[in-house]
Amino acid sequence: MMKSWHLLNQQIEIWRQKYKRQYNLLKIGEKQPKRFHRLWQQKSPKNYKRPRKIKLFDSVVMLFLAIVLLTGVVGYRFYNQPQLTVGKISPITIKAPKSDRFEDIRTTIAKRKEVQTGIVPILKQNEETTAEINLKLSQYLTQIDKLRALMEPFPFADTQLLSLGTQQYLRSCSQEGLDLILEPPITIDDSSDSPALKKYPNFNLKTQKAIAEWDAYRQQTTDEDFQTFLAELEIARYRYSQGQKRLKQKPIGNFNQEEITTLLSLSDRLWTVTKNTLISASERILTQGIAPGMPTELLEKAVNLQLGEELPISVSQWGNNLLLSVLSPNLQEDRQATLNIAEKAAQAIEPITVSIEKGAIIVEEGEIISQADFVLLDGFGLSRRGINWVGLQASVVIVTLAIAIFVLCQRQAYVTLRHRDYLLLCLLTLSAPLLNIFQVSYPNLPALGLLVSSFYTPPLAVCHLSLVTGLIFFSNPAISWIYLLAGSAGGLLAAAIAGRLRSREAISKLGVIVGLTQGGIYFIAKLIVSSSAITIWSAVLPDAIIYGLWGVAWSIVALGISPYLERLFDLITPIRLAELSNPNLPLLKRLATEAPGTFQHTMFVASLAEAAARALKCNVELVRAGTLYHDIGKMHDPLGFIENQMGNPNKHDAIDDPWISAEIIKKHVSEGLVIAKKYGLPKAIRDFIPEHQGTLLIAYFYHQAQEKSQNNRNLAVLEADFRYVGPTPQSKEAGIMMLADGCEAAMRSLKDATPEQALATVKKIFKARWKDRQLVDSGLRYEELPIIAEVFISVWQQFNHKRIAYPKDSK
């Protein structure tokens, strides 16, 4: 009886202490704290785990909804599909119920498209190209004019006395050759009929002719005139030698020196004729136009035809070569005129109709249904349209298989997805076949690749995009394979890279690359199937450019809606994490102002955790962002935490109640969650707030309570009152952050310690956390703890490096 009475008094004392502490909290302006018993902790919303059966039920419901939604879109073509269609065998003989005429829309469209594709492009002269060709020809002729002017005058004597050929020979021959002409040795050869050959049989014909004309000229002129002629000859030879030097220094085009020399030997009259002939021929050819891809043989034939026999024989070949070297295609497609002609030609095609008389046989039993037969059957409502259940069943199988492959890829990539993530992926998947249903020619695969890669991981995005491409093809087998191939190439590139980028600017640059890739693949594919070079440049290239621009456009769409999807589905991306890590954000600026000590503590913890995460190849961006916000709850009562007291009296000394102090300390977790939700932080960041403390014991106030209970046996000290609510870290990133947070204060106090002493301290803290089972759900292995410890010591040494002692001022 006495024992029961004693226990009753002890319980009443415990209730009295609880009431007193709550009353004291209200007096100092605090909200009434929530007291959690260990049993309630286990059933609290934060630790409460839903029964496995409920989780399985939710998963089955999600799977069922995904299959229904995707099948509904992917199998759209099976809802009203004719059973008697083109290529099928008619089971019965079908006759026309009445006389009628129906338009064959499909054949009409095909015919019009065929006409449009086969239109010969309208060409127009490119004035700029024509001017460049004329300028190039003019430059060649001007260079020759300058050389001729340098060698003038020519002829330098009367051509009636000395022929043009002899004058050219006299100015171009060597000095030895000239000496032989001026004073030739005479050798008589009576066997020759030519007077010159009889006197000079050892010389060639040119030399003999020059000597003969020279002798005749000398006999017909006075000595004074002859001396004047010799002076003019010397000047002509000097000018000619200077021109030859200039020609060697600056050759004219790819022509050899012999050809140019021939041009220089022409008389002014012949040279003028040559120039005018070349210019006129070039103008006539350019006026008629040179089309792109024109064979060289045809151009050579046109040049020969235009030049004819108007050029001197000695330079006719050079003239042909000159024009062939400067002439190039000067015609280009007049895109607008071509489109107008194609449109008119297409509209000129009358709608193709199929008519039949009443009672006439449309198709006989066992006959293969043609396009014309199907038009009649469908027109009369005899094509047996309805739901193709076999097709829908195939759609269910295809969709289920695609989901199974995706889940397998997800597990292989170790990506954890929530129900909302599956919902988003389902909606993104639906968008592609939906656009196809609404006949949007340009698939949104680049946008899907960018979004899924940014929200989740590149491997998962590549898997998702491949499956979506397959679903698009299944939903519409008639889709152009070139469009699908090019879109898939752009989407796969985006999926493989976007998740690795860390800024929206980099994403925008990737969008340009995606567009170029998409347009390039389209152009190459069209190039393979196109047979006409004119079609390539007139139709394929513009279409490839448009398709590439659509790739850029889809990237812009993805970049624009990404922030909204991140908020709506509570997603974290590397870009969003980088933005949240900006210290100029209002919440972090508020933390630095209201709790400066906590802010400095946060920065050091972030350095430790980030380095450890990098060493273990964890999500460094997530660790950095989560660490920056893990202690924002301390803003509710900054002076309740020693790092913010700045040498002022400790608030907890005045309270002198370990239970109340423990509640104040624990409250920074609950208040942190409230603040995080108020500022819209994603759940992945909010999880760092409770998990960084886990269910740790607030040892200082726990031991203080034990000391008080020794003096007052009526005080019952429950360990649960001094433990955080939890949960313990649920990821490696949160586990690393817990270790960094626990080591920060201890490592700051190690000013003059050696690295070995610091390492021993860190390992002691790690051992305590491991023994307390705080890391049991984090995924961290015991073998990884030494690696983290070494990283922490390395960062600590960087912060605690020695400085040079400056000499003191003697004054």
C-alpha cells in the first residue's frame, strides 16, 4: 500500500514539473512546446511508414492509370478503324446500295504533293555573282593591259619594212641571237632555192627570215634612220625584258608564261579584238545563265560556240581556258516564284473522285480491296468501322512493356521516383503522341530530352526518349521516318547532355546545338533519298533549316516551362540547386543578418560536407544547398544557440531548466521546416533540416537533468525528452551533412592540434554516430567513414593553416 502511494506521489510530481515548465515557457513569450514520447515518435508523421499493402495498392493504381492513359492516346487510331481497308481481303461480295460519287481525298493529296515535288524550280540571275564573274574577267584583262603598256611601243617600226613577227623576234631574242642577225656569218648553199637559205643555211627559218628582212631594211634606210632604229630597238628590248620580269614575279592566273607571251606579241588591233570578243562571249553566256550543277562538258560547248572563230588562232585556246576559269553558276532559285507555280499546279489538279452505279459490285469475295474500293466502301458506310479490340490489346501490351523497360532502367540507374514523378513522366510521355494526333509535324522530342534529363538523370532520359520514340511510331506507322529520326537524334543529344549542365545559359546553348543536329540529320537523310540535285537545294535545304529551327524552338519551350514544373512537382535539378545556393537569396541573407554565428557555422559545415560528397561521388549540389539551409530554424531564437551569443550571457543559464532548454534547442528543427515551407524550398532540401540531427541526444542538457534528478529523486529523466524527433538521415548526402555538422564545433576548437589529434577527434565523433545507429538508413558504409574523416581533416588544415608572424612595431 505504501509503495503504491509513493509511486502515485512521484507521478503527480512529474505532472507538476511539466506544467511548471510549460508555464515558464509561456511567461518568456515562447509557444507551448510539443512533448513527444518515444512511442509517439515512432508513430509521428515524420517517422510513420505506411503499411506495405497500402504502398503496393498505390503502385498498382498508378500503374493502372498510366497504362489506361497511355493506351488511350497511343491506341487512338484503333477507336474508329475500318475492318475492310486497303490491302485486306473482302470476306463477301459487296454491291453499291445506290449511285453516288465520292472524293478520294488520300489520292488527291498524293497527286498534288507529287506535282508540287516535281515542279522544276524557277531560276533567276544572281546579280552579285554575275558582277563578281565580270570583275574577275576584267581583272585578268587589265593585268595583261598593264603588261602590254609596260612593253610599249609595239610594233616599234614600220610593219611594211619589218614584219610583226620579225619585230617580236628582234625584241625577244637573246643578245647573242641579235648579234648574229646584225652581223651574220655567210655560208653559201647553192642547192637551196631561197636566197636567204643559200647565204645562211645553218639558221632556223625565223632567224633566216629576220636576217633577210633586216638586210632589206638596212639597204632601204639611211645611216641616220638606221641608227635611230637601233636606239628604238634597244628601248623595245629593255621594256620587253622588264615586262618578262614582272610576269615572272606576278603570274597571271594559272596560265603559263608562253601563253601570256603570245598575248603580249599581238598587235593593238588584234588585242582589242581579243578583249572585246571575250567580254561579249562572257556577257552572252551569263545572260543566258549558268545553272547550279551544269556539266562541264556543256559549259565548254557553250564557250566554244560563243567564241567561234573570232579569236586569233594563236590565242583561241587561251581564250577558252580563260572563260572556263572565270565562269561559274550565276543562277539561283526564285523560291517564292517556285512556290507560287507549285501551288498553282497543285490546285490545278481536280479532286479525284470514284463513282459507281446502283447495284454495281464494289468488291468481290476474296478480292483484295484497293484504294478506290475502300473509298466507295467508306463512303457508303460499309467499311465496318469500329473499335479494333485486337489493336487496343496490342497497345496495352506495348505500353506495359514500355513501362516495364523504363522501371528496369530506373532501377539500373539507381533513381528513386515518387508518385508525382511518375505522374510527370506520364504526362510528358502523353504529350508526344498527342501532338501527333493533332497533326503537328515536328515532334517535341528535344523538349522531352531536356526536361527528363534535367529533372532526373541522363541515362533515364535516354531510356525514356527511346521508348517515347517507339510509342510515336506505333501510334502512327505512317509518320515520316526522316522526321522521327531527326527528332530522335536531337532529343537523344539533349537527354545525354542536359542533366550534366549547371546553368540555364548552358541549356540554351545546348538548344542551338540540338537544332543544328536535328536539321543536319534531316538534311543527310533527305540527301540519301533524293535523286535530283536541284531538289536538294530548292526544297531539302530550306526544310532542313526549318526543322532545325523547330529543334531550337522546342528547347526554348522546355527552358521556359522547366521552373514551373520544378515548383509544381517539387523537383530538384542541378540548375535549381545552383540557384538555391546563391548567398544573395533573401532567406540566406536573412540568416546571415539575424543569426551571423549560425551562418558562419553553416559555411564551414558546407565546406566539409561538399568536399566529402565529392570524394564519395555523391550529389555535391544537393549537399551544398541542403547544408546552407539546415539550420535556418535557429532564426526563431538566435540567442538560444551559443554561436550567436557573441560573448553575451548564456540564455540557458537564466532559464536553469534543462527540459525547457532542450525544447528550445529541438525547436530549431520544427521552426526550420515551417520557414522552409514558407519560402518554397523543395522537399529534398527540407529533408536536411530534421535529418541532420536525426534522433541524436542533446547530451549537455540531458546530463544536466540527470544531475538535478540526483538532488531531487522525484524528477524523472526520460531520454526521449532530450532526443530530436528525427528521422535519421535517409540518404548519403544527409548522412555526410550530419557528420560534418557534428564535427564542425570540435574541429574549430582544435587550433594547435596536430592532424593526427584532429583525426582522432573526428573518428571518435563518427564512432559515436555509428554506435547510436544514426547512419543506419543513410546508405553510408562503415568503410566509407575513414574516407570522409580524411577529407574533413584536409579541409580543416586548409582553414587552420599557419600564417607568418609579422614583426611588432617598435614605437
